[in-house]
Amino acid sequence: MDRNQKMWMLATGGLTGLFAVLLVRFGNPANMGFCIACFLRDMTGSMKLHQAAVVQYMRPEIAGLILGAFIMSVASKEYQSKGGSSPVTRFVLGILVMIGALMFLGCPLRMVLRLAGGDLNAIAGLLGFVVGIGIGIFFLQKGFSLRRTYVQNPMEGSMMTILISGFFIASLAVPLWFARSTSGPGASAAPWLLALVVGGILGALAYKTRLCTVGGIRDAVMFRDFHLLSGFLAIFVFALVANLVNGTFKIGWTGQPIAHTDFLWNAMGMVLVGFASALLGGCPLRQIILAGGGNSDSAITIFGLLVGAAISHNWGLASSAAGPTPAGKIAVIAGLVITMLIALMNRSKGA
């Protein structure tokens, strides 16, 4: 690993942390400058696939991320349309990642941002996340695989980029087609052009550096390679400093924005996220970036995340500031069982 690559990774992580606090300053929900799971959930609501009125908005950050990754992949001549690796399994795992994330109230990226904002409940999430990745690593070492990918028609690989961009443009052109929150997290948003540009910059940088929260922990444990983990840590450090400067750092367990204090279920939700994401080969952010680069398997995973958001809110699985729901607890346990079965059934013979 040369010095140039290390500097790019630290710069990408640092800018992610700084931009996250910037977006909050300009209107995004507190400790939620970037949250892939939350933003996909908001988009699902905007398309009226769930009726939770407080989380409905076509988030520009997601369009920016996938467009930035697409442009960078084309500019670097690395764009390749490929897929076909256990698509239905990936779809199911995407659903389960979202169920776990909405139990915790955030994806791995928001987990880091919550810690950097002083939310001590995210410690439970981090512990669960590491445990979940650890379980995934065990199965990877036992030969787990979702099988090979195949080169596909270029249109196949670009379809998710076209869809997300198209929905975002339509939300600007014909806003009456889409739901928009008037209160709650969905009503809190930075100006759309700022959010789009910031998402585009980070999408391009994340593609270039392969930034991934799951990959950072996985590579550190399996290969003693701390390159990706350095990006993970840079997000935390730069967001922490920015919050301290901005006056938005508030340490404690209670009164944290869009969070609950149930230690066990914060942890359990992120066990599911870490386990399923390790089997998928990347966190929700990484899936967005890979989809922008032409990976249709990641596109299928994103469809799973969107359906998982709809299921979670339509069936009362998602947590709130009041805590987890009974249905949500059952869903997380069921999700862990299903993920375990997937891990067992996809090991290499003799492993």
C-alpha cells in the first residue's frame, strides 16, 4: 500500500465526516448528515411505499453518491457491468440489513456519526456491528461464497443509476407525484443542490478508495490490513472535531436525536447488519458505490434495502425514540436465523 493510497483514504474519510456535519448545519437531521439506510427509507416513503409521514423525502445525497461513483468509474475506465451472483439471496440479505438498521436507527455510517456527536447509545451498535462482522468472517473462513459474477450488458449495470437519478429528477419536476414530510426527520434537509453536490463528491471519492465500514473491520481481522479501517476512523475523528467546533457535540445516553436507549436491541440490530453485510461483501454505502460502478448484484441489494424499509414501517418493525417494538425484536431474531441459514447453505463443500 503506497503513501498516495493511504492519503486518499484518509482524505475521503475526513471529508465524509466534515461534510456530514456540514449537511446537518444546513438542515439535515442531527447526527444524520449521511445515513444510507435512513435516506433509502426516506426515499421509500417519498415513493409512497410506506405511510410513515415523518420519514418521506427523495434524498439528493443518494442520487449524488451513485452518480459520483458512476462518473468516477467511467472516468477511470473501470466501469464494468457485471452480476448474477445469487441475486435472490442478495435481495433477502438487503431486506435483513435494513430491518437491523431500523432497529438501531441508522446504518454503519450513521453509527460512526452518532458516536462522533456524543451519542453513547452508538457504543452498543458498534459492539453489535463488530460481533456481527465476526460471525460473518467465521463463515467466510469456512468457505462461504455467493458464487461468481458474470459480465453483463452495459444497460444492466447502469439501470440502478438511471432509476435513482430518474426518480430524483422527477421529484424536482413533478413534486406532487411524491410524498414529502412536513415534520420529523423527513422534513429536515439541507438545500437539495448542496446535498447532491456533496453526495457526488463523496460518491466519486468512495469509488476511488473503496471506502467501506464492513470491509475495514473484515480486512483488519482477516488480513491485518488496516487501510480501509483508517477511513472508518478518519470519519469519526473529523466529524468529532467538526461537532466540537460547531457546538453540536452532546455526550450522553439520553436526549440524543433520533435514537433510543435500549442497549440490547441497539446491539442486536447491528449484529444483524454486520453479519448480513459481511456476507454481502460490503456495507450499505459500499453497495451504493458498487451499483454506480456497474455491479447489478449491488443494485439487487439496494432493491432489498428499499423493500426492507417498506416492510419495517408498514409492519411496525422500525424503532423510534421510544424504543424498539415487539414486532421489531421478533423480526431481528428471525433475520439472524435466516442469515445463519444462508451462511450455512452457501459454504463450499467440505468446509
